[in-house]
Amino acid sequence: MIYGVVNLQREATLPLVVGNTNKQQKVVDTVIDTGFSGFLSLPSSIITALDLPWSASDIVTLGDGSETLFDLYTANVIWDGQYREIYIAESETEPLLGMALLYGYRLQVDNIEGGIVKIEEL
């Protein structure tokens, strides 16, 4: 099981270990975004600090219906106790954890400040 917490802004958050192929790692505080179908978004400063390799560019539809081009990078994350290679979308927002990473898992949120966020495999 994976645990996070609801923050003061009423966001379901989860710390996530993100790393590169050289085993350089960083703990990133992410916000769970059920409207984001990708794996994870990170700002360029974290992508640069971890020296993540560029993989591709992709057109993505945003929540308002507009489309934009995102650069995608590859990284390793520790997910449910295992290393997993995923795509990272470069975005100058707070780090967002999307539905692709949550696929195959149940998400439970005690939606109060300090509430428990629990993620378990189905």
C-alpha cells in the first residue's frame, strides 16, 4: 500500500521518489490529478536536476479543451515498493501524479485537512 495526505489546500498529495538511470534520486511532493491521464508531470528545474533523458514530444489536450505540445522524458519511480519506468511530461506547474500511474490501483481519500490518502493494488 502507498500512503499520502490531504494538504491544507485540500489536495490529495503523495511523496514520490523519482530518479534517473544513474540512481540519482529526488523525493517529489506530488498532487494527485484524476483529470490528468499521463503518469507524472514535473517542472523543468527537477527534470534538469535529475538529468532525465528526453524521449518524445506529444500533443496533449488540457482540461479547458485546448491542445499544447509537451516534451516527454523517461524516469524511474519507486511505486508500491518497486522500480517502475514511466514518462514524465514537462510542465511548469506543481508536480502532478496522473491516472496512468494509478491504473490498476484503488485510490481512497479521507477528504479533510490531514486526511489519509491510500492507494492499493486491485
